[in-house]
Amino acid sequence: MTLKFQIASSDRTKVYTVVGGLDGDGESNWQCQCIGYSYRRRCRHILAAMQAIDNGIQKVEVLQEKQDD
């Protein structure tokens, strides 16, 4: 299952998309749009998403992407 999170930057001026979850082999696989992830392959935004799962997600919004007809 792939989950998608919107996580605010530390200064609250940007919102980054974090996508991840468990792959078919049961391994954790995460990606983030922030510059830190592009250098280190880890960032605080991914940690925040993982912590939200561990703590029990309090809010879920289902967003339907617009499909072209």
C-alpha cells in the first residue's frame, strides 16, 4: 500500500509531498520532494510521516485527482 502525506517545511513556507509505505517484499520505501532527501535519501518529512503512522493517523483526506476525459 502506498500512502501520500503533505508535510510542512520547518518554517511553514512550503509543503512537501511524502510518498511511501511497504513494497511487495514488505520493505519500507519512502520518497520526499525536499532537497535534503535528494542528497541523503532521508529527511525529517519522512520521519514525520512514519511517526504519524506509528502514533495512529488522526486525519485522513481522500483526494481525487482530476482525470482527463
